[in-house]
Amino acid sequence: MVFKYESSPIKEWKGFKGRPFLISGPCSAETEEQVMQTAKQLAGLNQIVVFRAGIWKPRTRPNSFEGVGQEGLKWLRNVRQETGLLVGTEVANEKHVYEALKYGIDVLWIGARTSVNPFAVQEISDALNGVDVIVLVKNPINPDLELWIGAIERIARAGITRIGAIHRGFSAYEKTIYRNQPNWQLPIELRRRIPDIPLICDPSHIAGSRQYIFEISQKAMDLNFDGLMIESHIDPSKALSDAAQQLTPNDLRELLSRLIYRNPNPSDPRLLDVLGELRQQIDVYDEHLLDLMEKRMKVAETIGQYKKENNITILQSTRWEEIINKVMVKGMAKGLSPEMIDTIFKAIHQESINHQMKVMNDEVNPKK
Ligand code: PEP
Ligand code: MN
């Protein structure tokens, strides 16, 4: 189901300077000086729309820096006055909302540890009823699209029209080079489900480390995201939170200058012709894939019938092992990634098992 709400397009948001809509600032507000210096340097880039700083910090373990609290809101208010940037911070409960609004904060975002919790999001939504601010909803830490959509829906119900979604990656038990897994298919699917919502990527929290921020930002731009939220600090290595992933404003300037912005809506007819033809090819291959899948499942059902008649279990582990090893070698030789081969064949195998189960339970009879 496509979810519709009364939305204000990002192009009409106050301060909009073109794509990408840029949000930057330290992970946490630490001192008045650190906040103001970072903000002035960022304002000097002439590209940043929103200055961000965490005032209340959700930390995994207690006894780490949990933010400066209300005091920092005054610093943000000063940033707004001195630089003209919009200012934004994270809110996790109604008290945060009331305090942030009291200090004229323009942008409130709901963090990943809060968007997982419908009680907390509802409380925030109630506190926002009838208020006109920008609200950005980060994806929940677990890769659950419905939870993300649910949080956005709760905020929309408060009458907020300037809502954005922030993709900051998802936690996974198995660690990779990134701190959080991008699972790009989730924001892509979110865009399909809520076509009007501005999509902002937070490469800092996906990367967890400065060196990967550029490649993730570029990917987000290639996927036609509307904006980026990138953490910056005047002295990143001394930051009290997320030291490894923050950039100096100067490094941010350099990163932004290297980004390539491709055209999401090409209008040159020759280009469209070529694209149209290539897309037709893709559609044909997709149909082939579906036809093949159908045929494969028919064979699986026949095997199911045979197993049923001969009282054999459905799962034959050695056979499955043999299949996955074989397709891995063949697929990689064709330039396919091991991750995709693994995902697709696990799904196909599961689908085969489901079809065989149906035969076993007499829901399907392949002989008919
Ligand atoms: C942050 O933006 O500093 C933050 C805590 O982000 P997240 O909720 O995405 O972890
Ligand atoms: Mn952070």
C-alpha cells in the first residue's frame, strides 16, 4: 500500500539550496566554542542548510558522554542568529520536543534507537501536534521497513507536512567494514511506498569511519537521494562521540566537491530512446527469470511427490550443500557477487521447500 500524507516538497522547505539538501555539524554539542566554530566554518561552505548537533545522546552503554542537555540549546540558538543556518537536534521524548521548540530549533530528528519504539514515537507525535517544524525520521536500527513507515505515519498524523526520512543503515550481528549495513533496498522500497517523502542519507553512521563517507554519499546521490546528513567537527579526533567518523568542515568541502550529481530525469530524447530500449531488455530478462522460476518449482513439486510416495524427508542437507557450492563457483565466474548468489539461492531453495511441503500436505498435486 502506498502511504500518502499532506507533504510539502523539499524544494519548498525554508533554506533549500538545491540537491543535495545538506545537513552537517558535530555528532554532539560539546562546548559553546566547538559548536560556534564548527557552525561558522560550515556556513562558510555556502552549501549547508541545517546545522546539526546532538544535545541528548543515546549511548549504548551508560557512563559515556550523554550530551550537554538543555544548555546546548542556547548555543544552537546562537548559531542560528549568527550564521543564518537552520539548526537541528535529536529528540527522543516529549520533554526534548518541548525544550527544543522553546529554543526555536527548526529541525527535529528521531534517532534510530527511538524510531524502533512506537510508544516513544507516538509520545513525540503528540507533543508535535499542530507545530510547524521539519521532522526527520531515521530508520530503526533493525531492518524493518514497516516500523520505519509506521514512525513516519505517526509523525504525519500530528499534521507535520515537512517530513523527511533519514537512511542511516541497519545494525547486523555479522560485522563488515561498515558500522551499519546500508541495505539499500530498504530506502528504495520506502520511496516506492511513500513517493513524496524526501530521502536523506546519513553516510557517517553507515560508515562509522571517515574513509567510507565519500563512497556512500556518491552511492546515495546515484540512487537519487534528496540530501545528505554528514557529521563534522572542528577537531574530529577529540570528539566526545563518534570520533572516527567525523570530518573537519574543510574535509567536508573537499568531499562535496568530488561528488558527481547525475541527472535523475533525463530529457534528451536520444538518451531516453537508448534507456528505453535497454529497459525493455531488462523487462524481457525479468520475465525469463520468472518463467524459469516457475519451471523450477514445478520440478520441485514432482520431487516432493516422489519423496512423499517413498517417505523421504524434504530437506536433504548434502544435496543443498552441493547446489550452493556449485552455483557459487559458476556464478562468481560470471561476475556475480557471492552475496547475491547466496541470497538468491537461499530464497529459491526455501521456495522449493515450500512447494514440496504443499505437495506433502496434499495442497498441490503435480500429477494433476
Ligand atoms: C546521531 O545522529 O548522532 C545519532 C545518534 O544517530 P543514529 O540515531 O542514527 O544512531
Ligand atoms: Mn553520531
